[in-house]
Amino acid sequence: MVKKKAAKKKVVKKKVAKKKVAKKVVKKKVAKKVVKKKVAKKKKK
């Protein structure tokens, strides 16, 4: 029983880690979009 619970906890930790990584990737993509918008504005000026 204890071993099964430990295994489940490991799986949960992996899922949480993946979610965190996904969030970082999304933030990077958003940051790139913001940078592109800023660059576009500069070019217009």
C-alpha cells in the first residue's frame, strides 16, 4: 500500500512539473509576441 501511494505521489509530481514547464513555454511565447508588437510599433514610427 505504502509503495503504491509513493508511486502515485511521484506521478503527481511529474504532472505538476510538466504543467510548470508548459506555463514557462507559454510565457516565453507571450513575451515574444509582446516584443514583436513593440518592434512593429518602432518600425511604424
